Amino acid sequence: MQSLQQLLYLALYFYLGSFTHITYDTFFFYQKKLLLIKHIIFFSFIAFLWISIANKFSIQMIYIYYIIFIVGYTISYKIFHSYITKTNTIYKAYIDKFKIFLFYYIKLLLMPPLYNYIRCKIYMKSYYHKYPYLKPIGIKRLF
């Protein structure tokens, strides 16, 4: 029974290594800013996950688990890296459109309409002051 339990732990850490690679490739393909901070947060989450698994199943930390984790990561890299990269490049256009759509509605929700109205009036006033010949004809001049 002890060997079956050790085999289960090895499979668990192999899966954790594969999971780490797949989530890393998926999340950080789209990232451009503050990568160091995001990497630190991601790998601290993985370390927290590792520690919580070890505490939940009362696993003693043996160096073979680290090696199995790295083997799982590298095998996942060899198998899934090209597929994940290809899939991410396909979906990048859709994600960019969704991001623009999402940021537009977040901006509408966070800023009151009065602010946009005042900003538009100030812009129109300065624009028509700069180009008076583009100003639309008023109702008095029209009739």
C-alpha cells in the first residue's frame, strides 16, 4: 500500500508540473506589462498550491518529487507548447476585441455621464474656436 501511495504522489506532482506549464503558457501569452510582478504572483500561487497539497495529504518532501515536477513541466512543454501557442495566436484577435469592448463599458460605468458631456462641450468649443468656418449654422441665421 505504501508503494501505491508513493505512486499516487508522483502522479500528483507530475500533474502539477503539467498544470503549471499549461497555465503559464496560457496566462502569460497575452501579458505585456509588469511581467516580473505577475511571474512572482503566479509562482507564489504554485508554491502555495504545492505546500497545501503537501500538508493536506501529509506528504514528506523528498527530492524525487521536485524532479518529477520538473519532468512533468518539460514533457508538457514538449507536447503542448506549439499547440497552445497556435491556439493563443488564433484567439488573440477575439480577446483584443473583447478587451476593448470590456474597457469601454467599464469606463462608462465608472465615469458619470456629466463628465463626458462637459468634456465634449469643452472640446467642441475649442474646436469651433480654432475652425470657425466648420461651425454649423444656427437657427437664427438659418431663417
